[in-house]
Amino acid sequence: TADTFFKQLLGLSAHGYRVIAVDYPPIWKHDDWCRCFRLLLDHLQVDKVHIFGASLGGFLAQKFTEYTYKSPRVESLFLCNAFADTTVFRRKVSSTFFWAMPSFVLKRMILSSMPGQATEPAICDSIDFIVEKLESIERSQLASRMTLNCTSAYVEPQKLCDVLITIMDVFDDSALTTSVKEDFYKCYPNAKRAQLKTGGNFPYLSRGSEVNMHINLHLRTFDGTKYSAKNPEVKVPEPVDLAHVSNDDDGSAEQAK
């Protein structure tokens, strides 16, 4: 759900960026999702966007970029633990029946894909957070997202060649194997890399500050351009130069003249 990215909403908006977290209703086909997302941008009167996408969100971000490549709506992509081909999950047959499966079966399938050896507190907390959010998702939403995740589809990377891409992944256990990650790198040989030593499946939760730092560096490329993600209405406080700050006798600080 959209509030899963609360650390990015808080951290990036504090730096003056306009951030929108998207939650969407049950959608069962990739093209339908792309069409609905384009309508959302039209409604918000947004010409182009920078998209941060994790896992399925990263795949859908690529598909939307591909879908609109003749009339581009995406200026850049930041892809976290993403993939370019859904067949890596090898559930092509069962994905056609997700719509009819009970909620507890769908949730069990998701939980079974999570590594169970995590001992680091931050990673354990991120898993607990996702499990808690999983309980609040309606069956139709869960089934539709799993269908999008597992229905056979792939990205045509040549249609994304004009888009600035940063790829983030982790070195510890996650749902993606090393071979899947290497194949993904091959799709975008010119993409920037942002790699974390640890972070698990949800580094945007377990390593929120580090992920925000990399997103900030990614977006900084567009500062001062037409497609800057900075919100012009937000005034970011200038950092205080401590070398020019002195203390009065009463302990209060004032700017040295």
C-alpha cells in the first residue's frame, strides 16, 4: 500500500521534493494498469514524472515507461529489487486462478517467499510491518497484484534507452536470486548502481535513510531543469555554518557579524 513508503514521503519532502505515493484498486492486466496510471497523471496535470518502484512496482514502472515511450511521460526511474521478466517467479499456470483463491492461501504464498533467517532488528521490523499491512489488504487487491506479478510478461528495455535509470539492490537474502539480478543489469548496461550491503526485501523500510540518500542523489541530476522534482513552493532551510555562530554569555547563539 502507499503508506509503506512513509519514510520516503517524510524524508524526501523534507528536502523540498514533491512526493506522491500511489495506491491503486484491483487491476488485472499490465496494459490496463498503464492506462490507469496515465489517466492519473493527466488528472494531476503532471507532464512527466520520476518513478521510484520496488519489486512489482519497479516492473510496472518499466512497463509504463515502455507503454508511453512514443509520447514519454517518465523522466527517470529508480528501481529497487526490481525485475524485467515476470517468468522468474514461475507461477504462470497458477496465476490464472489467483482471482478465485481465498485470502489466506494468497497470503501464505507471499509469506513463503520471504527469507526466514533475518536476525537484524531493522530487517525484522520491516518484515513485521509488511506482514501487518498484508492483513489489511482486501482479497481482490491481493489477488490482482499477484496476478500482475506472475502473469507472463517482460519489458522491452530498448524502449527505455532515453530514460535515466538507477538500479538499487541488496547483497543479503531477498526474493530475487543472483542470476535474476545479473540478467536485470544486462537489460540496462548504462544504468547507475546503488547497492546496499543489507536490507532484505524491503530496504526502503529497513534502510530508509540510505535509500533516501540514493534517491536524493538520483534526483539531484535534474535540479534547475524543467523536470526538477523540487516543489517550488517549499522553502528548504539553509544549513547553518557553525564556524560563523558564536555564543553569548547567557548561552544563546547568534549569527556572528
